[in-house]
Amino acid sequence: MIRVALLGAGIGSEHLAAYRNLSDLFDVTMIVDQDAGRAEDLRKFDTYAVETDLDAAFKNRAIDLIDICLPPHLHVPVTLQALASGKHVICEKPLATSLSDVALIKEASDACGKHVFPVFQYRWGPSLAQLRSLIEAGLTGRPQVAALETHWSRSADYYAVPWRGTWSGEQGGAVLGHAIHNHDLMTHFMGPVQSVSAMTSTRVNPIETEDCAAICFQMNNGALCTSSITLGAAKDETRIRLVFEELTATSASEPYAPGAAPWVFLARDPDKQAKIDAFLTSLPVEPVGFEGFLCACADMLAGRENKAVTLDEGAASVELVTAIYDAARSGQRVSLPLYETHPLFKGWQP
Ligand SMILES: NC(=O)c1ccc[n+]([C@@H]2O[C@H](COP(=O)([O-])OP(=O)(O)OC[C@H]3O[C@@H](n4cnc5c(N)ncnc54)[C@H](O)[C@@H]3O)[C@@H](O)[C@H]2O)c1
């Protein structure tokens, strides 16, 4: 049983719902939120203690894992404090907003031997499990191109929370806060990014950070991917099309759990469609979203299976955001990896 302190009762409520469904693996013993009422309001039949000071989680020796669902500017200092107090960490996106901070987290995690799991729960869902299995079975061929649309809607009420839409609080716009999940899916299925060109713009709300972007990626394996992002769509929709040599995978339009709704897997050679369809019906069902993400963390901590999101994958996502902001500001195509000498290595805040 992994004893958890959940920090932050916003999206933390969805983490809590997943923990409740995994009560044989996790016990949420404490929720910390400076707004105690918000933490208390989540209670159903739970027995967790409510605290308002983060120190309560760090100092409690019974806690194994600290799950950080706080605003972005707190992710790095709280991750470092949690590691220093000997806890494993789950950290909501973005893990960090500079490569120098990622390096600090890696150093601290290596030094104390505790895991840091960056949250990318979109990876878990039946359709994405199907795609992963098709790739593993050699039925897709090599990645060729991908098109991602993160077309969501955000209005003044969303930006009423003071940290949102600002460089100091949210520390980025739609590239960092919204499309980061779909970019993680892109690299998860299409491979690591070699270079990026990008344009960003603020066209929807009167905020400091960007709310629209158009981005092109060349992957290490030669595949070409594009990402179109807006927070001014008529409604929240995500569309993902991943084209492989032998198969095209097309998502539905579910925005927050793209793997939950059925995808279409179309063989390029019609004679191979029956084999694909038969393969897909034979696969076991896996848990969706936060539940799938948390199961993978528990498996990793117990030494069972290694399907959890790794610190290196979280680091890669921060590197990609850095490259996108650099490409958008400079108008240049930016090649990865980025080193300490890169001008945005210590952060992209203007
Ligand atoms: N994975 C996802 O799909 C997903 C979805 C939404 C948000 N998020 C991420 O989760 C994080 C939190 O977002 P949110 O929407 O829940 O924000 P929120 O503002 O709704 O909730 C954050 C909570 O943290 C509490 N808090 C802030 N500072 C604190 C402190 N010093 N001590 C104790 N409590 C403190 C606040 O009172 C608040 O209840 C962000 O990084 C966001 O990007 C991820």
C-alpha cells in the first residue's frame, strides 16, 4: 500500500477519484490545500486528514508519495522539498519550466533514489493501448507524418484564477499548458523530435501568454508532424492523425482523454485490414486516464512493470517547449537536443 499526500484540491479531485478506484494500491492519507474548505469538499467516505501547510506532508514519515497538483510555479520547489524529505513524487504538468530546473530535479532524484513521475495521463486509454500494441506487433510500419489539432475554448472565467495566462504564474500559454499532452502523445508514438519551427500568437483572450500556435516538427526517424493549437475554438476538440507506412490511425474528437473513444485504424493495403481488425479484438482492456497513469506508477514502485512516465520523458517535454518558444521568437528552425549554452536553458520567461 502506497501512502499518499495529495497537494492541491483542483485537478487533485480527479487524482483522488482515481486513487479511490485503486484502493488496493494507494491510501490517500492527507490532502493539503491552503483553502481547507476546498480539500474538505472533496470528501465522500474518505478518512484523509486536511492540512493547509505543505510542511505537514514533508514531515509526515508515514507518507511514501507526494502528488503535486499545485499551480505551476510551485512544481519545482515542492518536488525538490518532497525528494529531500525522502518521498516519491508525482508532479502535474508542467514538471518544470526550464531545463536548468529539470537538471536540479534529476540530480536530487538520483541522489535520494526516489522516483519522479511527471503526469501525462492522456497516454492511458483503450484506443492508445491498441495503437501501442499494433506498433509493438510490427503492424504499422515506420512513422511517416502526423497532424495534431488541440482546438479548445477558454474564456474570461478560466483566466479569473490569478496565476493563469501570466508568465510568472502559468509560465507559458497553450503550448505549455494545453497542447503539452498531445505533444507527449506525438513523441510517445512517433519518436523523439530532431528539429522544430513554430509560430505563436495571442488572438483569443487578453492574456500575457500565447493562446494560438502553428508548429512543425521533424522527428529523428525522419517523420514530419504538425500541431495546430487554439484556445478560441467553438468547443473543445482534439484530433490526432498518425500516419505510418502501413496503417493510418485517426482519433475521435474527445479533448481530455483522446484514448478513451474509439479510433479508426485503417490498413494501407486493404488485404491486411482483416488481420488488423482481428488483432485489435484480441487485446486486453487497460484502465483509462489518471487510473492508468497511477497503476503504472504503482507497478514501477513495486518493481513489476516499467510503463510509467519517466523523469526523462518529463525532461524531454520541457526541452520541446523550450525549443518551440525559441523557434517562435527567433523565427529560426531549432535543433534538439538543447545544451546548457542554449539562451533559454534557464527558462523562457520574457
Ligand atoms: N493533467 C491534466 O490534465 C491537468 C488538468 C488541469 C490542470 N492541470 C495542472 O494541475 C496544476 C493545478 O491546476 P488546477 O487547475 O488544479 O489549479 P487550481 O488553482 O484550481 O488548484 C490549485 C490548488 O492549489 C492550492 N494551493 C496553491 N498554492 C498553495 C500552497 N502554497 N499551499 C497549499 N495549497 C496551495 C490552491 O488553493 C488550489 O486549491 C497545474 O499545474 C495545471 O497545469 C493538469
